[in-house]
Amino acid sequence: MTRNHPHPSRRTILGGGAAAALALAVGTAPTAAAAASATPAAPTGPATGPAPAWPTEFPLPDGFLPEGITIGARPYAYMGSRANGAVRRTDLRTGEGGTIYTGAPGTAAVGLKVDHDGLLYIAGGAGGTATVVDSRTGRLLTTYQLTDSAGCFVNDVILLGDRAWFTDSRDSVLHGVPRGRQGGGRQGGGRQGGGRQGEVRRLPLSGDWVQTPDVHNANGIVATPDGRGLIVVSSVPGRLYHVDLGTGRAIELALHGADDVANGDGLVRVGRTLYVVQNRLNLISVFALDRAVRSATLRRTITDPRFDVPTTAARWRDRLYLVNARFTSPQTPETTFNAVAVPL
């Protein structure tokens, strides 16, 4: 495990020109064919064009306990707090931001995605919830109680088709929440089962899927390049799966050039290039997917001296933005946190 790095001063905002010097990448850059949007339903800005004057690092409030980050069609990053479920928005052009949703005691905002209509879909961790917040007003719209299990951990989310799909790291199931302002859920609980409009769809995982007790399994999730299925990473022991949306059947991807993706957390896909954040390894592994999404070949890795257990990532133009969860440091109200950017 890489040791913790000293936390930078809050007054230090690095310009985008420092990104190339700070990011250490091994191998060649992604091909031009990999410039498609990582999530067809929620584009993350123009596919090309650097932002050389934009900061590559910005502070978060002390004790924020970040884990999730998402970027929509405009240059704003939304980050969730494990401390109280709050959501903070930061302008990527300036590094300045503020809280748009205050959350509530006893809740968490883990993985999150922003939709084209401005809705934020938030994974609620051990609370077993999926929350929908209006990113423009900060208003809480809907809370779905996905599971009543005491051992659940609703971890990450991707937007695909008419649903937001959530992983549960402690159960071999995906939850499909209706998208849109007419989704049909009510604050305090959405219905499970079925697949009709306005209902939460429960999709048990089968096939090659292996559920290991007492550890985090399903974690990061993205759509396949054709938009017909899902790719899910299992953090322990570190496997990638292609999941059929109709049946829940999971096929394990054969890895070439890597034994596993241990500590796999957030996923970002750009065309057929898959970025896997391996949190406690302070590493991003970059894989090329085959056309059928049955195998993944390691092309290079990305690391950076500013990484301090990064968990999830989001893309804007030619950068990945990551939050440092600092799991190996004290998680107190005084602990400092930040987000950093590295070149794709």
C-alpha cells in the first residue's frame, strides 16, 4: 500500500500546465477512437480540447469525507459526502465551489451521477437508499429505499436507458431506479420488483458472478460501449464483469497484462477504453476492451504523487477528476480533503 502523502496547503491551486509534470503515465495515450463519451446518456463535455488555465487541484471542506464525483454537460463537478450525505458543486474553471445539498445526519452520498435534465442520482451507502436531488436548486425530490437489509452498501450508479442502475457491494443484485422528473418514486421509499415504469427493478446477478462474504463486492459501474449492458467491478478479489441487462447474467472479463483489478472502485469508460480506479493502490489502470466486451487488455497505468486513496473519477475533456477519500488517514471533522485532475 502506498503511504499517505502530505496534504497540500489550501492556498495552493495548481494551474493546468502542471498536470503533465505531476501525472506519471506509463505507455501510450488512448487512440482517437476512444474519444466517445463515457456515458451516452450524460455527456461529459466536448471530447477534445485542453483547458490549460484551469486548476488541477482544489480543496474540499475539512471532514467532508468525499467518495463520489460526477460531471455533466457543463464544467461543474458534484461530489458527495460520507459524513452527512451533502453534495458540493465545484466550478472546474476556477476551483471554487459550495454546498448545494446539505444532506442530513445519519445519511451518506457515495456514488453519484448527474443527468442531462439536472437531476442527481445518489447512492446512499449503508442506508440502502437511492436519492434524487435537483442539482440546480438543491431540492430533494425522491428517496427510494432499495433494500431493508442491515448489511447492504449501495455504492455506485450509472445512467443507462430509462433507469439509473445502482450497485450493492454487500449483495449480488443491481437496482434500476426510473430516471426523469416523472420517475414515480416517493420520498421515504420506492417499490421493489417488477420492471414497469415508475418502479424499481431488482436485477439479481448470476452466471460467473462470485459474491464473497464480509467484503465489498460490486462497486463501480459503467455502460458497455454499445449501451446494451453494464460493466461492473468487484473490488475483492478484483474482477470485471459484463452484465446482461435482461437476465442479470454476468460474464467475467478475461484480463490480459494484469492478474486482477484489486481494490477496483470507480470506473470511467471512453469508447472502448476503460479506466479502473484502484483506490488503496493509488493507481488508475487503463484497459482496452474487445468488441464483445469479453476481455480487457492493460495498456498503461496512471499514478500521481497527489493520490491519497482516490475512489471515483469523472471525465471532462482530456482530464480525469478524482476525489481523495484518504481511507488510511483519520476520518475526523478536522481531516483535510481535496480533489485532483490528471490527463487522460
